[in-house]
Amino acid sequence: MANIKSAKKRIKVIETKTMRNKAIKSKVKTAIKKVDAAVAASDAALAKACLRDAISEIDKATKKGVYHKNTSARKISRLSLAVNKIA
């Protein structure tokens, strides 16, 4: 455990940021799972709707610094490819 006041504060700040990042990543993963489920069910309309939501969540996460821009681009590209295959 830290003894210095600033180190104790850093620990608290890091915990807060970690919780926020986990929540954002969880939202993104849930959105991706919805797209994957729609693709597995071959439901093109639902897949496109879920894809729109997933892209929005991924972009928000990137804007907040949770994901690197190339990571988000890769995720969006893979999801789009999967949806376009069934469309």
C-alpha cells in the first residue's frame, strides 16, 4: 500500500478510470454479441440495426480513449463484413 498522499490519490483515480473503462468495454462487447447473434440467425434487417448501434458504441469508446482508433476500425470492419455477407 502506498504511503505518499499523491500515490494514494493516483490509486483511487486509477480505480475510477478502470471501472469506467470496463463499463464502456462491456457495452461494446454486448453490442458486438447482438450483431453476431443476428448474423448467426441470418436476420439481415436486425443485423443492420444492431450494426448501427455497435458502430456507435465503438466510436464512443474510441472518442473516450478506451480503444485505439485502429482497434475500433478493425472491429467495425469485421462486423460490417459479417453483416454484408448475409445481406
